Amino acid sequence: MKAAVLVSLNKPLDIALDVELPVLRRGQVLVKLAYSGVCHSQIMEARGRRGDDPWLPHLLGHEGSGRVIQIGEGVTKVAPGDMVILGWIKGDGIEAGGAQYQRAGKTVNAGGVTTFNEYAVVSENRVVMLPEGVPLDVAVLFGCAIPTGAGIVLNELQPRENASFAVFGLGGIGLSALMATQLFTPKTVIAIDINEEKLALARDFGATHTINSRNEDALAEILRIVPGGVDYSVDASGHTNVIETAFKAVRRNGGLCVFASHPEQGAQIKIDPYELICGKQIRGSWGGAVRPDRDIPRFAKLYTDGKLPLQRLISKSYSLDQINAALDDLEGGYVGRPLIKIDPTI
């Protein structure tokens, strides 16, 4: 099969045509990919910002959609022919561990799910049946962006109505979180980014205010709009200084900051402990506290009911051969959620 292989850190992925599929082990599922998404996590891995990588060479990608081709022993969740969503968050089913492919007689490693490849051997617990009414391209977003972003709001913030929000970083996760705030009749939603196109999209999705933090002091402007600070802030930027700003932006006596971004290894955030004593809260989110088999159908219903306009999150499509351009464009902030077309005809 064709696959994008990370051979060396800080170098382009190698588009390989000769990757050989392994025999399925117990709990594994073979999926033919239709589409893959691209997340900042892959940038962090490919650029060496997660530290040393003992698994090189290996495959990448953790959100996708496709069709089940074959199942291993013990798999009961899906059957050949089923259309599925692939994601990194563990759900129901067997955790079968990583897969090992072969290329020119050498091992190519893979985790429990990869999607920068024409076929993927994945663990049973990384697939969920494609809900009715969700097209295969939009389905990619249910593998990471929607569970993390919307999950933060629905599962972790669980906000009251008429609350105030600040959302930092308007990629797939940030915009998904912003869309989810609209389910709770918010009073104020402030969107912060450095890209004017993303800020315009945020206004379409319900942001009452937008701030271009390249040109404005985001914290000062937030405190001008909501004196004392917002009820909730969500950070999806991937930068420690922005996490710190998101914490400063929430009010004392109950304001909550949740961040889903993962800055590079060794980075640290610095906050004033007195603000914690005064009742501000901060915590990280692991995939929006989502249980995929419970929550993906829930998110899909919101999509088919027109409450989550997810199609607009997909800003640009690429072929698998263009995966390095997709990574560069995402890192440069030129696209929100790149879509990789692998085989839409499946």
C-alpha cells in the first residue's frame, strides 16, 4: 500500500509505495481509508517536539473514516463492509496494541490507529460505526476535533445558560468548542486567533466578539468586554503563553479554564497561585472526556439536526501525496482542518 512514513524527525514524511500489511492479530481490524484529518499532534511528532522518538520509522494520523475489510479473532464490534470512524480516543472493544508493517524487509511501526495510509490495521477500540447521515469526509472530524472541542464544552464545562466564554485558537478543536457553546444560549463568546479568516468563521458560528491577538492585547480586550473575566475559557492554541492568558481571562470565584493543547516537550506554564486561592480553576482535557461509543452518536445527532455546522470546518483538501504540504499549511495557520483524500470511492 501507499503510506506516509516518518523516517527521520524534522524531515518531510516519506511517501512510500511498498509498505506491506501484516497478518491481523486478535482484536485488530483492517480498514480501507476514505479520508484522513491532520492534527497539530502530527506536526509535534514529525517536527520532534515530543522529544526523542524510539519508534522510527512509523506511520502517523489519528482521525479518519473508511470501510472495514477484515477483522481479527475476537472482534465483535464491527464486521467486513461496515463504514467506520477511526479515532485516537479509546472506546469499547479490544485494545490490541500497535501494528507492525514491513517495508523493504524492515519494520515500520504504528500505534493503535494510523490514518496517513491507504489501509490501516487498528485496534477494535479505535473504531466506531459511522452514524447514519454523516458523510465520510465530515466523519473524519469525529475522530479528534469534535470529540475534543465539543467534548470539553458538553462533558467538562457543562456550562449554565447565559454564560460568557473565551475560546483561544480557532483550529478544528477551538471552532468545535465554539460551536458547542451555542447549545447553551451564551451571553458572550469571544474568539481569539491571529487569522482573520478564522475569526470571520467564528463570527458565523456565533462569536459575539473576535480578537486578533497579533494586533491587540487579548487579555485587556477580554477584560474590557467582560469586566472581571469570563466564566469559561478554552485554549486550543498549543502555546504555553496562551494557556496562561486563558487562565488570567477567567473570573475569580468559579471561573474555569480548560486547555486541550499540548505544547512541546519540556514547556511549562506559570500561573499566580493567589488566583487559585481566589477561586479560579484550570485543568487539562484528555479528548474532551469523551467515550466514543456513547458520544459520537450524540455529536452526530447534533450535526444532522443542524446544530453543529461541521462541513465548514474542512477548509482545504489534499491528496496523500501532498501530506507534507498539508502539515506545513496547518503549522503556518493557513488552514483550519486539512482533509486528506485517500479513496473517497470506497
